[in-house]
Amino acid sequence: MVAFLILLLFAVIFLVAGGVLLYFRNRTRQKSALMGQTETSPAADVSGLAPGTLVEVKGTLRCEVPLTSEMAQETCAYYSSQVIREYLERDYDDDDTGSDRRSEVIAQNEQFAPFVVEDESGTVPVNAEGAEVDARQVVNRFDRDTGNEGTFSLGGMTVNLGGGERTIGYRYTESILPVDAPVYVLGTVQESGGLGAPSSGEAGHRFVVSHRSEEALGQSLGKTVLWLGVGGVGALVLGVVLLVVGILVLVS
């Protein structure tokens, strides 16, 4: 009975994991398809379109009042900064009482500044809050814990480091949307004539802002769809196999 319950538990875990992976695969595939189906509009024409229209624009990101990212001190219209603690967690299910590596976000800060997308036709304003932002990573640094407590300031808050004897170290990451650089935006026309997030009634619309070209982002999404599909199907198959084995163990 114990063996059956263990197998059942793992079967459920893999079945749920497979379902989650396939859900995100479907969402990613829809996002990629939506990008491919939406024609690029000249920036200057967006204000003349009906509010709620799904539009994509490509051009150069311009920002009158840019931000300065906290870690890299880069000029940008958006940044996302994180401090991640990496630590060891004892695995009590392991006969050798081993440890697994874990991580937790102990501080994060995300900031937006209004910007415009400029192309040969003119400009269109964008409010990127609420967007799926594909930003360029400018910081990815790991500092090993030396045992000395310290502090780090992020988003106006002081983060206390020194997380205990099982702390391995701290990873600092930061991604930005740089100014005067290429940008791709897939968004919904707002009442103001700019681009932003869709309203609750605009089902199927997505709001994407990327530092990459549409082609590069599409290729990345295609790979993600493939691997999410492989992982999802594999997890479901393994879950079914464990469930069948568990039933056989129970009836034997």
C-alpha cells in the first residue's frame, strides 16, 4: 500500500507538471501565431486606428525622460533588477541526507518610463506597463557568500544579506530596454492613440515589447514551444506509466 501511494503521488506530480507545461506551450504558440498574423503598421498611422485594434510596430525606442538602471547604471526606458539568494536545502528523503540547491528572490524592482517608437513615418507613444517585456540582460553576477553580513539597496529598500550557514551566495540580475535602440511592440491601440495593454474584453490580444526583432523573437518562441511540448508530453507519459505501475502493485 505504501509503494502504491508513493507511485500515485509521483504520478500526480508528473501529470500536473505535464499539464502545466502544455498549457504554457499553448500560450506561447498563440503568442507566436499572433505575431505572425499581425501586419506591421507605420508608427504615424496608429493614432488613426480604432481603439482596441491589435497593432505591431517596429522602430527605434526614444525616451524623453529615461531611467537609469540600478545595477548597470544604463540609460533605459525599462529595467528589472533582482537579488536572488542561492542556498542548500537538506533532502531528508535522501538516505545519505544530501542537499539540493535552491534559490529565492529576496529583492526585486521593476520600473517603466513612457517612450515612443520612431520609424520613417513618425512616432507612436507606448506605455509598457502590463507588457510581456523581453528585455536585454545587462547584469548576471554571482557573489559567493563569505559569511560576512552586509546590505544591498534596491528600489529604495535596504536588503540584508548573510542568509545563514547554508547560503551559497547571491545572484544579481538586471535586464533593460535601452534607449535609441531597436524595439518591437505588439499592442492594442488606446483611446489616447498610443499603444498599451488590451482591455479585459479584448480576448486573444497580447501586449509584447521586445528589444529583439520580430524574426529573432519568433525563432526563440518556436524553440520554446518545441521544448515545452517535449517536456509536457514526456511528463504526461511518465505520469501515466507510474500510475499503471502503481495499480499493478496494488492489485498484486
